[in-house]
Amino acid sequence: MNYLAGVDEAGLGPILGPLVVAGVAMAGPAGVDPWQELARLVSRHRHQKDRVRVADSKKVHQGPHGLQRLEETVLAFWAAHHGELPQSLGEWLAQLGADLPRLRRCPWYQELDLPLPHSADRGWLQLRAELLARSLQRSGLRLLDLAVRPVDVEEWNALIADTDNKSRAHLHAYLEVVARLVASLPKDRAASEQAHLVADRAGGRMHYRHDLQRLWPGRHIAVLDEQPAVSSYRVDGPDGPLQITFAEKGEDRAFPTALASCCAKYLRELMVLALNRWFQARVPGLQATAGYYVDGHRFLADLAPHLERLAVPTERLVRSR
């Protein structure tokens, strides 16, 4: 049995809405490619009827049905792993272990009653999840963990204040998910069993050894390769060796990284949707935003005449960096 994990994020660039980091850990026989084994139910390169697409979330989230396709992918795998679909955004965040009291300090996250699924058909999703669970079992593949970690604006601003560095603030949440995935791997792995985690590289960073050493101070960490496109490390610990690779386009290299990309993007889209719904209910005619720099500033300018009336805590709405 070999182990493969992947980590990716969504929302590093915007000025509004959360950064979301997601990770997926899997186990399976050596040499088994999940894309090939699940090909009857999972598409890699294009959208196909009756299949969910596991790929870079930017490719999945395209066109007028982009959110629905993301939802079909994420919730089908979520239910295949957990056995049931969440009823609402708040319920899913609770299942993810999110810090709900912190999130609810923002007025737009107080209810979190957005029904799930939002766009996809519940019956279709339940059937896909059952078929995926059976296909995973037949092929010897197992989902070990599916972690999705939102970093709301208030927490992000606190990380920026602590580090004075956007890259380090981002890596703080990133490595938290990496550590969780590694902890989900079996403790009694055989010496012949390989474990590899592929994390998508963001922000241009090339050197990660010291950050990994701070994460696991008691383990020996060796640099295998450090190049502009790929940085790879071997972590030796009591549970056996682990290879960690930070790579550009990591979601094209590893199935779990692609699925993590979809999970991160899906949760961010839902949370931005909740933000838009709250403000649009209070400011008639307000145009929704995705939170990116130019349109985010347009959104804030449109809101400016109403901020005092709404008593909006801007330090929880707008990122400092």
C-alpha cells in the first residue's frame, strides 16, 4: 500500500473573502493512478455528463455552470468519504472543524444557512457518491482525510501583523493542513510503503526546509531538489520516510492535489456568496463581487455610503495585504 496526499489553496490574491487551504490524503496499491481507476466516474480533461471532474479548480470552475461542477466534484467525494451530504454551509463548516465562533464575528457569516447543495441535484450527488465509494473500494483506493481550512479576513490580518510577510502568513495555514494530512497516514507503515505529498507552489517560494523543520523539529529533513519549478524534501520520522514536493501546477501532477484545489475553491465560492447575499440584502442594487483587487475596490466604493449605517467591522472585511 502506498500513500499520496495533496494540498492546494484558493483566494491568495483577493482583498475580500477568505483564503482557503485544502488537503486530501489517499491510500492505494503501488502504481495505481486514481484518474485511470475512477475513469468511469471521474473526468480529468473536460466536463462530461455523469462524471465529476477532478482537475485544477480554475478549469472546473468555468462558464455559467462552474459552481455547479465544483459542487458536484467536492460533495460527491465528501459524501463518498463521510456517507452523507451536508445540509447547509454552516453544517459543512462544522464538519470541517472550522472555528465557527470566530467566523460569526463577521455579520455576513452569522447565519451560514446557505442550503447545500447550492446548484447541483441532491439525488444525483447521492448516487454519484455511492458509485464513487464502490469504485474506490473495488480499486483498492481509500480516502484517508479531506481537510478544508478557511482563513477569514480577521485571522489573515492577524497573521500579516505577526509576520509582516504575506508569503509567511500563507505558509502558516498551508503547513497546518500539511501537518494534518501527515498525521492521517497510518502509524505502522511498512518500510516498503511509499508516502508522497504534493503541494501546489504559490508565491514563488523555492526553499521550504527550514519551515518544515519548524513544523517537525525532531525529524531529519533532507533536501532532494530545489529548483524554480519543483522543491522536494525527504522527512524521516518514527512512522517512516515521507517525501514532500512543492511544485508549480501541482494539481496536474497528483490526483489528491487536484481534488484539494476543487475543495478549496468551492468553499471560498460559498463563503463569498454568503458575503454577497448579506450585503445585497441591505444595499439594494449592489453588484456582487468575487473579491479580487479591481472589482473588490469597486465593491467597497459602492458600499462606502452605507458602511456607517451597517456598522461593518472593516478590519474583518478588507485584507490589510
